[in-house]
Amino acid sequence: MLEVNKNRCIVLEDSNYGMRAAINAGMKVIVIPEKGTNPKWSKKANLKLNSLEKFTINHLIDL
């Protein structure tokens, strides 16, 4: 156990199951789906990115 408050956690995930587990645990989720896909399940994430190359500190601030 990491003993970190779930409100201070942000999960980077590429799968439906991982995203759902993080949401069920009360954590915020940034989804980066597999390249070339646009899964409907990714709409439940707090943020969806097409690539980590576009990831900036502003994404964290906005969460």
C-alpha cells in the first residue's frame, strides 16, 4: 500500500479496465487510448489525450 490520499493521485491509463479501477478507487484518470482508436469508454475519463507528447503541466493544473 502506498498510503497516498486518493485525491492526490492521477492515473495515466490506456485500458478500459485500468480506467474503471482508478475511477472506482476515486482517482482522477487521464486516458491515452491505443493509437488509432477512439473507444467510447474513454469518455468517462477526466481527460483524454491522443499522445503523451501533448501532455503539459497545464493538464495537471486543470484537473
